[in-house]
Amino acid sequence: MGLKYSVLRKPVNYLLVLLLVILQVVIAAPAEAAFSWQIVGSGSVSTDIASYISLGVADNGTEYVAYSAVNDEYKATVRKHVAGEWLSVGPDKLDFKHASFINLRVHNNTPYLSFTSTPGSPQPSYAYVLKFDSSSNTWKTLGGGSVTNGVAWYNSLYITDDGTIYVAFLDKFEPQGGYGGILKVFVYNETHDTWTRIHHAEDSELRLNHSFLTLAVHNQTPYVSYRDTSTEKAAVVKYDASTMRRTTLDDFASSTPVANSVSLSLGQDGTPYVAFGKDGQYEKGATVMKYTTAEGWQRVGDSVSSYTSQQHKLVVYNNIPYLVFHDSNFKCVKFTGDSWLPFAETPAGALDFVMHGGVPYVTYAAPADTSAIVLKGVEDTFTVTVQSADGTVTGAGNYAPGAKVTLQATPKDSFDFVNWTDAENKVSTQNPYTFTMPAANVAITANYQQRTPVTYQVTVTSANGTVTGAGSYEAGAQVTLQATPKDGFDFVNWTDAENKVSTQNPYTFTMPAADVTITANYQQQTTTPGTYKVTVTANNGAVTGAGSYKKGDPVTLQAAANTGYQFVNWTTSSGKVLTTQNPYIFNMPEGNVVLAANFAQLQATKHAVQVSATNGTVKGSGDYAAGVTVRLEAVAASGYELVSWTTTDGVVVSRANPYVFVMGNEAISLQANFQETEVPELPKTSGHAQVYYEIGLLLAAVGIYLKRKR
């Protein structure tokens, strides 16, 4: 069976396309770049004149560069960046001369290299793939030599996540057409150290001329992009993983057949994306398209550029297309879902481009001496500053453009939040306030207004004495009334219009949201001639011994503090300290005695709760006062579960998680005990039976977990 092409043709309204391009150029305001470029290392990778530069980044973040050293017989050269220096990977120069079309890939922190090498003119050029052996500091040629015995041009290397190595190149040089040949794709067999061509005998050979190749693989299915020799259109072929049959996904529905510098990348689901430059009479510029079985090739957004473009490097990262190319100068753009916008500032050059961990890298030849330069994208951040005179705000700081910023204002007492404003406008009345960080600094003010206090009146009637503490209070305030009887009177109690309120003096209460009218009541002293009165006030405690005494009688006053308080001293009505003794014994003078028993609040004593744990951690240990509720929560390490809580001598106190108890009057030391989670061994089954069995185990595990939670 001959080669079959699946052609998907769609009519294009050239006037509409031209109008959209004009509107994009005139109306669209490009966003600021999110990354600035920083040179990796102290400068050039080396003093070599570099050609065919390729870039790779290892999983551990180490940057690698490969190139052909023009000044040393074009030998293949590899360097890596370590602590600010570029060091040779293996020998300073590999023993391969006239190395061209270099591709560097790094898998599991191991560099791989593919290139074509001509030992010396007029000898032919062969394709090689090398793997670095760090243990011997040497490069191993995979397959023991060149991939095939035929000449090779325009090679491309790809390594899948599982480490399978693929290489594509043009084989069998055809001198009448220049740098051309038959497209071949090979896969490496590590066990036998051999290369196997992916090809079906019934497929005709695909002959190409002057075409750079890009190879990508998804689920063991290789894709290769190129420029078709006969149509000069960008094209992509894919090879079926099981049958090795080749299918051509061609005709990009472009308005011009002339395409250059075709670059291919695959989405996470294997969707092919391709970028190329249009050099037609009516339409120019970089274009990106993607292919689906249902719709064929569809343009991704509008044209990326309206100028003649070249040197396209397309990377689809997290299903977002990123493109670096050159038209009037070098551009770095990504597709935002609606349009193409810059993701980094313009670099000085870009011969290769990779994304690693969301960070872009480019490499190029320095204009001054054509040595290799590597640039790393450094994410631009901008500052959110907040003024907040009558409250506090969280969320200020440095953010990258596009990041979500949340500001939360907390007013001071007696203030309410009003709004957020910038230098010119009211921004929002929401609190918290969330916005998307622009590519600029943000200065914002949190505005508040002071609440007008609502006060209520405390009115006191006191016929036979004086009272302090009456006046205006806000609801919730603490009010303390202190009654001082006139000579010959004793304080009795406080009453309102209906009830006796309290016998305490002083009397403290919480102000309600209403006026309070209260009366201080007294009774006249009934004294026997020759006797005198001992009166004692006690706040936060009680006193025994007050009463009537004759001159010279012994008086014993005993103070008892309320819970949480301790006795301090005895003072006169003027505040003079008499003594700290308790009880206080004195002889009755000739005259009434008015004293105060003073108390102070005790400081709560805290005790330590200490928990040790192996194969897990515990939250909640610390210092606690007696009577406080303590909550200990165990977090088991992976593969373990909590068994019990025990004392240091092994007594089980609980098996609950979390373990909640009330703190006593002494320190506590506990042990959180974990054991390995039992995982039943799966029986050896196959097909649907294995799936059903595993689902059953999962449901059983969920049931056990829910039962324990109850």
C-alpha cells in the first residue's frame, strides 16, 4: 500500500485575515514581560567560536550547553554550569570533527548528544547519538558507531519520560538537491545496544530537501515536523507505535504555501503544535497551529507576527504554547488563551529555547565573538505597599505579574473599614480585597472612619453618703461604683427601681445598652455610748472582724481572698498602708476606724505537656495553665497509623485522635505510638479481574477508615 495523506483543506478569507492582523497590531497593547534575562555563569560558556548551539537543563537544575567549536575543527563540545563556572563534560572536546545539527537532551540528570559528523572533507557525514557516563567521565556512542552507514543531515533527538531514545535525520544524500535525503526515524534498544528503524515496508520513502526536522514522541508514537519539498508547506508525519505505518498530517490551511523554520512540540495529551514562518506574497509572519482529529489543523490565535520570521523554537509547557523567534528582532511570546503576549523581555539572540520548572532559558552566539551565551529567565516581581493609619493590613509584599494578591484590613478599636483607594480613585469597598498583580508597583491606602460612640448614663442616688463611678459609658464597658457612708451611717446595698442589685462595695458591673439608675442604701449606726465603729471595705475578697468596739478592746481583722486573688495589705481611707499582716490585730482607739483590705490577682501557673513520637509528629504540645483544655493531634508518617497515647511508664491513656483532656496542676509527658499500616498483598490476576479486585480493596480501606473516625 502506498503512502496516504489525510488532507484537510479549509477556505481562507484573505481580506478578513489581513483586517484581523491590522487590528491586532493597532489595538492590542502588549503586556509587560514577566521575565528578565540573566546571564548564566560569569559570561560566555567558553572562548570557542560556537555554532549549532543546543541547550538542556537537568532535573536538578544544572544547565548544559553543546556546540560545534568552529576554531577547533568544528569538534562537538559540551559544557555544564557549576557554581558560576562552565566546566567540560568529559573531555574538553569530543573526538568528532565537523559536528553539525547538534541536539542536546538531559534525562535523569544524564546528558545525551546527537549530531552529524564529517571526519574530513570530502568524506560523508554520519549521524551519532552519545550518552555521558559520569562514572568514567567519558561519552559512550550508542549502537557502537553511527546510527546508519548512510550520510545524514538535519538530525533531531528526543528522549521520553521512561528513557526511550529516538532520533530522526535525513539519510542518503542527494547531491542534485543539496542537503536532502530520506526521512528516517530510529529507536534505541539499550539491551542489545542497537538502533531499529521505525518504518513499514509498504510505506514509500519520504524524500525531503533543505528541511530542518523536529522530533517529538507521545505514548511511543513519534511525530516529525519538516517543510515539504514539493509544496514548501509545513508538514508533520506520525508513526503508529504498533504498525509503524506513517501518516502525514499536512495542509496547514495557510494562505501561502511557503513555510520556513518549522518547529514542533506536543501538548501533555499528545496534541501536535507546530510553528513556522510564512514567506508568501500576501501574508508573512510567525504562525502557530495545532492538530486535532476532529478539526484538523487550526490556527492558535492570530498571527504571532506580521513580519518575515525565522529561527522558530516552539515549546508547549503545561499545555501553554511558548514561542521564541526572530522577525524585526527576537521575540518571546506565549498564548494566553485569547492572544499572544510577551512572556519575557527581548533577548540578544536565541538559537535554542527550553522551559524548565516554568522558567525559560535561551542560548545564542554572542555578537562580538560568537561565543556561546546562556540566559535564564528571572521572574520580574513588583511591590504592593499599603498605608493603613487606623488599622493593620496583611498581604503587602512582592508579587509576580498575574499573581493573585489578597489584602485584609483589620481596623483598630472604635474604627470601621471604609474602602481601598489609590492615588486617584476608589479601588474597592471589599474586605478582603483580591486583585491580579499588574506588571507595575501598586500603592494602595486602607481607609477607616471612627465610630461615633453610643453612650448610656449611670445615675446614682446616695442620700447618706457619696458615690464615685456615675457617668456616661459605652455598652460593654466595666462600671465600678464605690459608696462612702456619712459619719454615723453604714453601707447596706445597691438597688434599682425593682430589686436589690448587690451588697458588694465597691460594686462592678458590665454596662448594658441602656441607661442605669441605681441607689446606694445606708442605715444609721446604732452605737452604745462609749463604743466606736470598725468599717472595712474589701474588693475581690471578704473580711471578718468589723463591728463595734469599746476603746482599748482588741480588734482582729481576718482577710480571705477570692479564688484567683491573694491578700496584699491593709490601708486607711486615705490610702496609707498600715500593714501587710493577716490577720491584723490592734487595740480599738477612741474613734471610728475605716480600713480597706486590698487584694491582687494571681498569675496563672503553667505546666508543660511534652509528647514524643516516632514514625509521626504531634501537634499541641506546650505549656498550659490548670483547667485549660489541651488538644493533641497525631500525624502519622506515610505507611503508619496511630495506635495509642501512653504515659512514660507505658500506661495507655487514650486511643483517640485527636486526644482532648483538661490540664491538671502538674506537667505531663506522653508517648504517641504508631504502627505500620497493613497492606494486603494483591493476588496475581489480570484484565478486568485485577481492576475489580483493587477497587474492592480501596472500598474496604475507606470503610475501615470511616469506622475508626466514628
